[in-house]
Amino acid sequence: MDLKRQNALAIVTRLRAAGYRAYWAGGCVRDLVMGREPKDYDVATDAVPDTVAQLFPGSLMVGAQFGVVLVAGDAGPTEVATFRSDGVYLDGRHPSEVRFAKTPEEDVRRRDFTINGLLYDPLKERVLDFVGGQDDIRGRRLRTIGEPAARFGEDRLRMLRAVRFAARFDFVLDPATANAIREFAAAIHQVSAERIRDEILKVLTEGAARQGFELLDETGLLRQVLPEVKALQGVAQPPEFHPEGDVWTHTLMMLEGLGTGSQPLTPTLALGVLLHDIGKPATFRVRERIRFDGHVEVGVKMAEKICRRLKLSSRETERVAELVAQHMRFKDFLQMKRSTQLTFLALDGFAEHLELHRLDCLASHGNLDVYEAARQMMLETPAEVVRPEPLLNGHDLIALGHQPGPRFKEVLDAVRDAQLEGQITSREEALALAQEKWGTG
């Protein structure tokens, strides 16, 4: 038994010994019923927060107004929540009041989906199911607890969560649940950009990104949260380069491949894949053949705008924009000078660029020759060769009597290229080359 499970069992045992009801609740029970290993364990109880804190010294009252206490343990804190029933949701996010409930049935019925409304008694080793969650798991069905309109009216984010869970577990959306999402999709804008971002990133990184985005589209949510991605649909591509079909189909195929390579799946890689061709609809032209002239430059600006709208950090936004900016460079990799190849490899997060390229190839022409060559070079080239210490800098040029200006970069770049090509290896050779380049400028 792992430590998190032991901690959760110890908490239930202690609460029961003190005369309170206590069960494991929510996602951990769902995972156990589905034969999956839970990442975390939550406890639901009729003990009020102050009582929980008294029984478990050192607890953190992080959400006491919602009945939530974090109980410390060897494997980290366990969330212990008091049974509750919520009041009216006035803003599509938060209940106007929280009332502590006496029974587990009351607590379960204010939760979102039947598969998340299960309780488990670890002492008697039995599941408590008041909402038909086990039948829905067996039927591979995602259904709200009670009326879908009421659940989505309480918290609009539940619409995105419904899509995410259905995709993640390969469940179908219950028809009434799906219809309610379509009806309320435009109301998703009542949810903060941060919460929308978090759900989108989970859809992208939980292992079923293609299914998730197909469901976002089918339920009308895609048009609301990422209209730029919706615009990829129906944008034709030249069949000689993209036999798979339009830009939407190409992007879906890449999303399906996320997590299949050796590169860890990060949010930035996933977003880079999603947005790498985001500039194509705006640059679609037919001249002799279909062309997307300037789609990379347009795409970079669009990707930055989308990342800012979703409140990504500056660092994450820069990485995603760079993935979009560089994705077409691989087509010239085999013809590049060695110095240019090494400069390309020196990009921060080059492994993510390479993985995006692999997925791009597999979702189009299928030729991985460039990918294999770049990967081999990345694996075999020592870091000190990819990013050698510069032989010269601007201070050296000033010491030679040159005035700072645009020529500085040109000369220093020429010296660095010669160093990467192995044409010069010493400071003296670099100084001589700098003087030569300056004189020919």
C-alpha cells in the first residue's frame, strides 16, 4: 500500500474512532473502480473543519469556509472536506453560501458528474453509490448528477471538465449532458481565462488530445474558447505535401501523436503542436498551387495573442511562439552549413522543436529522414561544441578601435560561424578574422 493511501486510510480510521462518518471521495474512488491507481486521495466526513483540525494537529485550514482542511502526512497533505450542500450559484462559479450537510447523500448530490460522485468505505471495503456512477463507468458514459442545465448553471467550467473526462477515459457524453453543453457553450466566457487555460492544457496533456478537441468542436466549446483553432477547419492544403487533408485534420493527427515520442509531453510542446499552423487560414492563397506565404510570421503573432489571452507566463508564451516560428526551418536542415545547424541545435528546448517536427512529418508526408539526421546530431554533439565559449565579444572589438554599431553583430556572427565550422580555434585567429571582416565591410 502506498503512503498516500495509508495516510487516507489512517484519517478515515481516526475520524471513525471519534464517532464521525468518513469515506474516500471523488476522483480516487472513480479511479479505483476503473482499476486505475489514484494520484491522490480525498476524504469526505461529517466532522466540521474545527473538529478535523483538533483531531489532526498541524492541519492547514486552507478552505475552511468551504469545509476543506489539509491534513499533513508522510506522503504530503490529504484533503479532508466536510459534507456540504451548496447554495445558489450567482456568478457561474461560486455558491452564494455553503451549508454543512449531515449525510453523504447530500454531499454527493452537489457534485458534478456521476463518476465523480462515488464514495468508498476503506474499512468495510465497499463503494457507496447514490447517483449511478458505477453503471455509468460500466457503460463508459459521462453524465451529470441531476439536471445538466442545473450543474452547468452552477459552474460553467464543468462544461470543459465534461469534455476532458470523456476524452481522457474514452467515454461518450450522455446526450442530455452534450445538449446542455451546446446550449450553454457561449456562457463559458463567464469563467476566468486561468481556469479555461488549465482545462485546455489538461485536455492537451492527459493522453487524449485529439478526442478532446473533437469533443470541444462537437459541443460548440471550441468556437468559444479557441476560435482561431476552429478556423483551421476546411482550409485546404497542397495534396503533394499534405495528403492527409485540411489544416484541421493535420492538426488533429499531430494531437493524436502527442506523448508517443521520447520527449516528455509538456504544456508548451502541446500548445506548439496545436498552434504551429495557426497562421494558415489568414494566409491561404492559390497561385499555381495552394500557398501560405508568411504563415509562420502571422502564426507567431497569433500564438502570442492566444497565449496572452490564456494568461500563460511570459516564459511559456515565448517558448510556444518560438516553436511556431522555427517549425518550418527543418525542411532546410540537410542543406544548412554546419554552423547554422549547430546554432539551430543551440535553441532553448531544441528537443521540443524536434518532437514537433517529428509529429508534423508523421501527420503529412511521413518522411523522417530530416528528423533522424537532426536527432542523431543532437545526441552525438557535445554541449561544448553546440554552445562553445565565444572567442570574441563586443569589448574586444572596441579594444581594436571600432565603434559600436550594426557592424558589431555582423562581425561577431561571422567569427562565431567560423568557430562553429572549426575554421578558427583560438582568440588570435578570431581577432585576425574580425579585422579582416571589418575591412571588407
